[in-house]
Amino acid sequence: MVLTHSGVDHFNRYLNTTVGREKLCRLVQYFARFYAFYLFRHGAPKETIQRWVDLKTHLGNGRKFFRLLKPVEFAHTGVKSLTIKDEILRFTAVAKQIGMAFYYLTEVFVLSNSINFYKSPNIKKITEFGQRCWFAAIAASLISGLYKFKQISVREHMLEKTRKSIVNTEEKSEAQIAELKAQEKALAKDKYNTRYTFIQDAVDIIIPSTGLGYLKADEGIVGLAGITTSLLAMNSQWNKLA
């Protein structure tokens, strides 16, 4: 009973966050996208398919309301990223934040058009530009991930040399051992986070790539990609609240 109450409390804390609710809606949206395609392929009635298509559309519009001020957030993070000392990490971080800022900015126009608040005559071009910005942002993040993997490999090599040096030393101080363990723990955490983000980006880039015609994937593949990255994002947010 205590475990159940603890789980419910954690779930409530998750739903109390804007990110948590938005990612949950994203999961359902992409499931609806996948399921509508699944029903279509299996010859389901048009009314049944349309029900899931409508759910996908309305959730997509609803999520855009959650993210109306996202361009400000990404622009601010982009400015802070200029202080990163490593040139490659600085460039990829700024590129990612700028790309996401413009992507969410175009979403404002897409939302306005979808709810008939303001019909833009260039909505198709605006949507395509947003998709390009999203693609560029994820690509920058992937490049950053590859570079971090290289850095981690160097750190692993140096740490292994340090470990051997300590092992071969007759007089090992507790401080040396403690410092080694701390470095190993930090390296393991960085490696996990880098791999996690890289996998998420590698799957996520399928969505804008398909929208732009760079990748020939059907609605089912796009839906599965969205489901996967939604679950990964939800898991990250869930762990932050632990």
C-alpha cells in the first residue's frame, strides 16, 4: 500500500509539470498516428480511422499551446551556450538551440492557421521551414553526441592508465582510491546520458526527415518513432522527479 501511494504521488508530481503533461500528450498523439495507419492497412471503416486521425490532430494542436513560449526558452539557452569553452560543443549547442527556437516559432503560425485564428497564405512554406529547423537542431545534437563519444573514449583511456598506476603503487592512499571511484562514477554517468540522448535524437530525426522527404518512411514508422522518443522523454522527466 505504501508503494502504491508512493507511485501515485510520483505520478501526480509528474502530471503537475508542463513537460510531463506535454510528453504524455505526445505519446498518445503518435500512438494515434501509428494506430490510424494500422487500421488503414487492415481495411478498417473510414469512420474508425478518422476518429484516430482527429485525435492525433487535436492533440498536436493542444501540444502547441503548451509550447507557445518555447522560442524564448531556447533563445535564452542559446545565449548561455555561447560561454561553452569547447568550440565544437559551443557551435553545436548554439546551432541546436537556434534551430529549436525557430522551429517552435513557426509552430505559432501553424497553430494560428489550424485553429482559424489567422490564415497565413504561406503556411506550407512556414511549416517546411520549421521542419528544416527541427532537422538541423537534431543533426547538431547528433554531431555533438559523436564528439562527446570521442571525448569519453579519451577519458576512459586516461582513467584506465590512472587505475593501473594506482594498482601498481605499493602505497595506495584512501584519497586516491576515492578520487578514482568518483571519476569512474562521473564518467559512467556522462557515458549513459550521452548514449541516451544520442539514441533519442537518432530516432527523433526520422520524423522531420520523413516530413521533408529526405526519408521514405510510412506513417506507421513515424508513429513508432514518435512513441519511442516520447517514452524516452517521459522517462527522463520521471527520473528528474524521483
